[in-house]
Amino acid sequence: MNAVERFRAVMAGQPVDRLPRWEWATWWGATIDRWHGEGLPATLTDTFEIGQYFGHDPYRQFWFWTGRPAASEGLPHGHGPVGSLDDYRRMRSELYPDPAKHLDAMRPWFARQARGEVVTWATLDGFFWFARALLGIERHLVAFHEQPELLHAINADLAAFHLRIIRGMKAGAAPAFISFAEDMSYNHGPMISEAMFDQFMVPYYAKVIPALREVGVVSIMDSDGDVTRMIPWLERAGIAGVLPLERNAGVDGMAIRRVHPEFVLVGHFDKMTMARGEAAMRAEFERLVPLMRSGRFIPSVDHQTPPGVSLAQYRTYLDLLREYTGDQ
């Protein structure tokens, strides 16, 4: 099987020759800086090329820019530039750029995907993530209670933007999957209630997910933290899967699988084991074996490989990854 056939088969719960070998979150910049000093060729800086150097299956990511302003982390209390509906309306002309050029840049990769040479995927800002980028963390959470009309205005426009992107694709010339950047959970669970999810997010996913299905695109939500309680919400919204299943947040992939047998899961390999050597990494892979055998699961580091991991330790991880994702 080629990488595209293998990915599509795993997503559909079908038999594969082996599991995909894919690093969805790649590596921190400081990690690559360290590895450049430990033998990684200095000419390798592109994450796709680095992945190929390490022998990963070819996966190429594209991120559609929404025109959002600079990150708000440095502002007081995490406040972004939007504090009211009027602020948003004034800023709207700076948002939602024409995606045509971006789609044009992707088309040669779609052609390679059609030949089985590379799995393409795109990332879209989600209906929790993007409003938070505009408002900042504190304002965003308060807005669910005090400014519902603002959040609905943002999400309606964002859904329209996503539909413009999807309409520029067609079956056979679209990413194999799309991830929605959300980060709407933390180590104790979701940051909002199910009722809020239903009110502020489901109506907009209900517009976008059917359009993705029409062009054969799988939808996966990207959220850190403990996503366990959210999974029934995501299934109801039509989302096919979730990543990265952070182990340190207490996520138990097999517990999820028993309740949600057809939900796609990606990640779940505890990145904190990588600096502890081969025995710890092997034990972590052994923990994942039942999940790997359950189908619709791709093992991958549960977030970016941290700079505490040496190049030699990462190569040990790769050796184990090849061993445990071998012939099925």
C-alpha cells in the first residue's frame, strides 16, 4: 500500500499492510536546533523534508490563514484587539483573505496525492479557536455569557470563509483530511459546557462538515488536554476524529475506544517518555498495542517532541515506531 491508500484505509477501519508512520505535530524549533548540533544536517529546516529524512510517511500540511491579528499572549489578561461587536465589524476587512492563491499552491500536492506519493492535509481555524484569537482568553470565555451575538457573528463569517475554501476543492483534488485547530480542553476537560458547544459551535460545523464529506475529506479536531468528555459532542457534530490524546492530561485511548468504536484517534504516545530511554519508550508502545489493533488509530507523539529529547533518543523512538507499526 502507498501512504495515501494506507491512511484512507485506517480512517475507514479497513485492514492495512502496516500502520502509518507520521509525526502530526513535528518538533519544537528548539528541538531541531539541538539536533542540528547532534548530527541532523544543518540544511534541513523544512518539517516535511525533516520528516522524509527520518523515514516518516510523506504527509504535507497546509494552514489556511484567516488574517487574524498578532497573538494576544503579551496583552494584559490575554486580551485581544476585539472587545465588542463594533470592534469586530471594524476589523472584518482585515480578515478572511481570498484563499485562491493558497489553493493554487496546494494543487501540485493534490496531484502527487492522486498518484499515491503524499498525504495532504489542511488546517482550518476552529469555531472556538478563532474567536479566542480575536478576543483573548479572558474576554472570549466571558463572551459566551455576555456577548453571544459577537461570537455568532464571528463564527458565521468563519463558516462562510471555510465554505469558500472547500468550494475551491473537488473530489480527487482535496486534502485527505482537515484538522480544525480548537484547543478547547485543558487537563481537567473542556473549557466550555456541552450546552455552549451546541449553541455556539454545532450550527457552524453543521454547515462545514457536510461540504467536506462531499469532496471526500475526513474531519479531525485538534485539541490539547483531556478531550474525553467532548468526544460525544464531536461525534454529534459530524467530526470523525480527534488528536493528540495527551497522556499527561489523563486521556485513556482504550477507554475511549470501548465507548466510541468508530471514532478516529491520532497520537497518544507520551512524549515525556522519550527522554527516559528505550525501556520507557518500549513500555509506552506496549501500552498502545491494544489501541493499535483496534483500528482507526494512528500512533504518534502526543504533541511536539520537546528539546529535552536528544537526536539519539529520537532515533530510538523511530526504531521502535517501525517495530510496532510493522506488518499488521
